[in-house]
Amino acid sequence: MRGATALSPWQPAPSPSMILDIPNAVAHSVSTIPTGHTVASSKTIPVSTCLRRSGAATLTRSGEQCLQGYNATLLAYGQTGSGKSYSMVGYRPNKGLVPKLCERLFETIKGKQDSRQCQVFFSMLEIYNEQVVDLLSRGTRPPGGLRVREEQHRGFYVEGLRTVPCDSAAQVEQLMEQGTRTRTTAATHMNANSSRSHMLIVLQLKQIFSKESISKQSNINLVDLAGSERQRSSGPEADRLKEGTAINLSLTTLGNVISALADMAVGKKAVHVPYRDSVLTKLLQSALGGNSRTVMIATLSPADICYEESLSTLRYAERAKHIQNRPVVNESPTERLVKELKAENARLLQRLSRLGQEGRGANDETKELRQLLAHNELQIRAIHTLWEQHLQEALKDWEQQYAHITQERRMMQMHPYILNINEDAQLSGVVKLFIQEGEWDIGLCDNMPTSITIRGLGIQQRHAVMRNEQRQVTLTPLMGSKVTVNGRAVCDTTKLQHLDRLILGSNCTYLYIGFPSERGADDWSRYDYDYFLSEVAAAEGIHLGETSAECCETDPSLLAVFYDYIKLMPLVAEANQMSQELNKGVEFQLEIKNLALSDWKGHDLEKEIVCRVTSKPSKQVWMWSKAKFVNRKFLMEEIYQQHLAELNGDHREEGLATATLPRDKDPFWDPVEPLLLGTAHLWLQSLAFRIPLDEQLEVLGSEGSEEGIIHAKLLPCTATGMPLGEDDILIDPSELLGRRLDIQLVLEQCFGLRWIKEDRSRGVQIGFRLLDSSVLLYTPAVWHSVIPVMHHQVHFASLQVSQQLVDDLQSSAVLLELWGLQEGCISLVSPLEGAMVTTEGIFIIDGCGTADNSAADSAAVNTSLKMLQKDLEELKSVNKSLMEENQSLRGQLNMARNGTNSARSRSVRPSCDAEFARSLKVFYHSMTSVRTQLQSLRRHRPSESCDLLALQLFVDEQNGLLKDFSDHLETTVSALKHDVAAIVRQKRERWGTWS
């Protein structure tokens, strides 16, 4: 193993590359990374130096082995973005292993021209969704891709794959550029992602040794594999439709093949190697455990979030290096044929000479033998001249391509054009569509002289019109077409400026390059694919990284969620377009889960991206996680490709027709489940003073939208459920310590539920838990009502209040969750496992309000019950003395009513505490309305499309709301101060009377 770091142009940090050689014997070892450490490089070096140090010996050995007649294979494996394509192909001036290998190969061939004649054939293909695409094909791509055949002598091969003869490294680079151009177009047509496809370059080297009358033939397979992280789900949930029935089959099968071969290498018997399970492993059968010298490059990302993927890549390479190949020198079948023909000719000549000696009686046989001899000579001559013919045809193609490139460069200096921008930087800037003088139709139409053909999702037959008149270029969208300019959708004629960004349909992104006089020294490279997405996100109200100050103030976790949001936007647009073309009636919309929600302590919840899926005909709604949506989106692509094949009349695609696809296999459908619509907080602070609470709570959705109102009550009560009176209000919450506390939570009804307004067939439930209890309770389901009446009542009790419980009551809330139900889904049921419930149905909340203690064992419950019985006996005796004292107090009260001053002053003495408690109750109720005003202020935001006048009106309205809030708060506090001062003054006067 040799370690190196390749610095990719799009990566902020280097990516280490590990090169493994898989010869006919195990020769190298793999170093591992200690658990808990970040994968990183000890030294950063340029890619040219990296390839010179780490790949020079490998390239030299591979080139020598190919000239010896051995097959060779170079595989690049790793997760997306770790530098596979950068290491294999390179980027702009930085050449990768493939062009360097070609340069070294042709240099060696040039130095050995005297001893042999070498012929090099080049072919380039891509495997996506188990479909093979010829990247050098000059015709139209057949639906379903090319077929993979098997022959006894050749093994697996691609039927109809174009092979082009080459005589220089420059010609190979030109063919690679042509293949990249085709790959860009095919990616747009197939709605493919380059990180999900495999690229395979095949170099066929044939050597003819004239003096020895022998030839050697070898194949060099250069493979850039798809991103390895797609092999396993990136989310914790399991989807009913497994990912990659075809989209990920090749990588999965490749892993199974490597594992099986590794098991065989360590001596396991009867191991089945599943070469035939995927297209990729069929074509690489000789490279894995067969007739080839194989090198694997394992690329790693230095980011700490990729640590698990890096370890997975190292484990993959560890298994791969145990494979034992059996390479042999390849003898050309053509050479064998030539030898056989020459031997047959020699035998024919001997027979002719014998027949000539025997006389004229054998004239007929002699004539027949001479015809066979002439036929064999023609075959030998045809075999020798075939290479020259192929080479001449390739040179003609190369001349045509060179003329096309020259014409393209000339037109770039004369006309404006649009330049393709791709998610893969290597595929950007490949396609240039020139806008000459006049009017041009843009779309699928390709049979008109004044048309510019663009294919992709959402592109119509006539999508838009571009006009180049008087050195001005305008773009006019046609009816029903989707056109975005600089992040904003346009419907009218728009004048294009130099470096404007265009998005046509769902995923066709282009950069407009103006007239040569408009082009300056602008840096075009900053307008990459992420720039386009950021513009679209900014138009939707998501702004990231505008100023350094904002970046410092923004929560990094929130930034990461927003970046995920931006990355998923084009996938959602493509999914919506596929749904429209397949007539599914399903709409996809991204949401940020928990953006405006908090937990029972008021702390922000972890935010993540979810996709809201709505079926328009049935009004069913699903909420998919990011991982599930990405999985389903690729499954949708399979269905979409089948649909296109049906439209084109091709029936080679396996699987059911899209029109008859059963529901359980449809990626656009799922069984309905309850949805969390939003949450509300019922704060427990008043319970610390045993003050009842009656609230109408606003239910907020994940992104802060108002979903409805819940009418809820919190009532301090006795052990039998009877409400407490005003005389039971406490001044100090510490008075609760060591005593029993009973609470009744009453959920009366809901108001203004948007969920029910949208569809009256729906229902709702409310879920709730007290403090951080692990038991989530639910109300019974209520259906078909915009104002559902529940009147659900639950009794909670703490047998012995602790200080932790008192603190939690003053700083926590009951979290009320509003759940939406749909036709066909099952109502939520309260799981009572682990809950402590008495025979009267009272939920015990002892245990400091923690989830662990709420699930205390039965021994703790028995101890609490024994303490309760002991307290009960003590309370009985205390109750008797209290009843006697009560009779005495009633007598004093009667004396006070009869005018006895001393008795009156003694009976009024405790009333100060009652008055103070009443003042606190009024204060808490007032603060509730103050809190409601504060929440309204937080939600009060201007419209995104408002002008300057509307913004001024909003500012005035906001100032008025702030003034009302300030006045209300000041009035509430002043009232409390006034009441307290009056009570203190009254108390002092009475103390003076007593004295």
C-alpha cells in the first residue's frame, strides 16, 4: 500500500488516496485508522506530485505488463466527492492517471516501433441504472442501452460498442473529451447523477512481431466507480421499497464478488461468485479473480462527518487485496487464424507440387487447390490491411472533430452562447449552444433549421424563444414552460445580460455568455452548480453566507440544514416533473422539521430536512425523511425510464408497465400514517403555587405556521380529584416540599384546525407527556370536526414533592402534540409500559421529573405506597385536631362579625396571605396574555414581495404592536406593585392595631 493525498479543486481539504495492487499473490497490507480519530492526511501535496510519487511505479508496471501481453485493470473506489474522478481523469491542467497512462503507453510504443507493430483501440462507456451507454456513439442512443453478450472465447462483451483506433495520446484525450460531452448530454436525458454512474474506459492493445510471426493482445480497463456511500441507507428508518433494485445493483454486486473471492483466497470451499448479477461485474470478471493485473485506488475524504464512510472504504480495500488473480499472456485469436491459414497454404503447395509430378490427370483437383490457396491469401491480406483501414477511418473522424472544434472556437468569438453547468465540475462547460442572428426556438424540436435542441425533464417541444436582434438577446418563455433567470421564475420577455444564469425545465442549467464586446476579465468559474441553487434558494427566502457577521451569528447546525435544503431542491423539482409526466398527481415540497419548535424545557429541537408529499386526487399526505425521499427519487427514475421506453416502443425493459404498476411497488405511494401537525406549550409555573390555569394555546407547525388552537386546563386538586380553593394557594413553592401534589390536565377542545378545513374526512388526536416522562399519552381520536370536542381528563400525582420537581414546575411545560389522522390510518394508542398508574387511574410522577425515574421499579413503588399509608394514619390524627381548631376559629369569626375588635383583628390576620395570593393569580393571568402578545410579535413578519410603501406600513404596525406590548407589560407589573404595596401597608396598620 502506498498512501498519498490528492488535492481536489472543489474540496477545501485534501483527500488521501490509497493504491492497492491485486496481483497473483497477496503483496501489500492496509493500515487502519484508530477508532474515534478523524481521517486526515499528514501532508498535503499537489495532485501532480501525488501521481508522480504514488502512481508512477504503478503506471510503469502497468504499462510494462500490458506490453508483455497481460490484461490490466485500474479501479477507483470511494464515496462521492472524495476525488475518484479527479484521480482518474484529472481536472483541466491537472492530468489524472488515465491520460498519464496513455502518454506513457504511446511513448513506449514509439520507442519500440522497430521490433513490433502496435495497434491501440479506444472505447468508452457508462453504466447507469444497469443500462450501458456508448459515450463514443455517433447515432442515437437505443432505449434501454446496449446489450451485454457472452462468448466462449471473448467472455462478456458489449454488443455494438464502438471501438476507435488511436495512434497518439492526444487522440485519446480528444476521444475522452468527446465521451465527456456525450456523458453530459446523456446525464441530462436520463436524469442521471454522475455520482451514481460508473464510467469504463477500455484500451485494447495489439502487438504484431513480424520477425517472430507472433502477436499479443491485452485489454486495459480503467474504471471510475459510482459513489460508495449509496450502498447503504443514510437514514435510520427502513423503507418498504429497498433502494437500488437497479440503481445501486452494480456496486452491491461488486462488493459481494470481492467478498466471495476473498473467502476463496482464505480457503473456503463451495463459494459462489455472483459475476452474472450485474452488468459491471460481468464486464470486470477477468479483472476480479481472473486473467488480469488489477490495481484499486481507494479514495478517502478528510471530513470528520465522513469518518464511517472512510472506515468502510478501508475495509472494502482490505477485502479486495486478498483476491488472487491468475494473469496469463494473451495470444491473439487473429494471429492463430493467420498461422492456421499459412500452415494450410503450405500443405496446399505441397499437394500442388505432387499433383504436377503425376501429370495432367489431376487438372481439376489442381484447379480447386489453387482456388483455395488464393482465397487463403486474400484472407491473410485482408487481416493485415484491416488495421490500416480502421486507422484511416479514425483519422477522418478525428479530422471532422478537429474541424468542428475549430468552427466552435471561431463562433465563440463571433456570437453569444449558453454554456451548460453540471453538478459534476468535469461535465460543466462541455455543451455550447450558439445564438446567431434571428429567432431561435428552444426545446425538444430538432427538425427545424432555426431550432436549438435541449432535452431534459420538463422541456417542452417548444419551450422558449431566443431572439438575437440589434446586438441584444431576449428570452421569451412559451405557454406552460418553466424558465428561471438568475433564480427567479420569468413568464415574460427578458433581456439577457452577460453571465445571466438560466434554468430551463427542471434540471437544465446554463450560463449565458454575451457578445465578445461584453466579455471582460470576469471569473466565470464562480458560477458553478451550487451558485445556481443558492440563487433559487435566495428567491425562496433562504440566504446563506451573505456577510461574515451573519455567518458567525448563525447556528452551524442550522446552516448545515439549509445547505441540505439547497442540495435537495433540484431533486424535488425533478420528482415533481416526473410525477406530472407520469400522471401520478403527487406533489413534493421540502420543509425544515422543528424549525420553530422547542422541547418541554423550551430548548430548540434538532432540525432536519423532510419532504411533504401530497396526493392531490385523494388529499393524502405523507412526511418522508431526507434519506427516504432520496431513495424513492431514484426508484422514480427507474419507473420514468420504463415509461420512456414504452413511449419509444422498446419492450426490452424488465418489469411491469408503468400503467399497470401495483400500488405496493409504486414509489409515489405509501400507506397513510398519523402526521405530527404541530406542538403547543402549557407552562407549569402556576402549579408551583397551586394556582389553576385555563389557557387557549396556539399550535405551531414545524416552520412556525398556525395549525389551530387547543383549549387546555391545569387544575390543582385533592387526591380524590376535587379542585382546590383560593385558600389553598401557596406563597412560596418550597411549601410543596415533602407533601403530596395532585394535578388534573383537562383537554377541552380545539378550534380552527387547518388540517380539518382542508379535508373534512380527516381526524385529530392530541398527544402529551408531563415533564420528560417516557410515556406519551393520547386523547381519543375525533373525526370530521373543525372544532373537535374532547374533554379528556388525566390525573397526575406526586406522592412526595422533591426540590427537583419544584424546579421543573417553575421552568417546564406540558408539551401538547397535535396529530393529524387520515382515512385508512390507525389511531395512536397510549403505551402504558413503564408507567406507574394506581388502581384509580392516577399517573404517579414521582422521581424528580426524569424519564428514568418515571419508570422506577416495583420495589420503589411499594416503598412509596407504605409511606403513603403511614402518612395517612398521621393525617387522620392531624385531621382530628384540625377539626377542633376549626370549631374554635368559627367561634372567633362569629365574634368578629358581632363587632369584637380584638377577635376581628386576629381573624383578619391570615387574610393578608390570601389577598397576596389573589394578587399573584391576577398577575399570572395577565402575564399569560403578555406571553401571547410576545409570540404574536415573533410571528409578525413582512411579506417577501412587499414594496417600500408596504414595508413602511409594516414598520408602523410593528411599532404599534411593540407599544401595546410595552404598555400591557408595564400595566401588569405596576398593578402587582400596587397590590403588594397595599397589602404591606394594610398589614403594617393591623400590626399597629394589635400592638
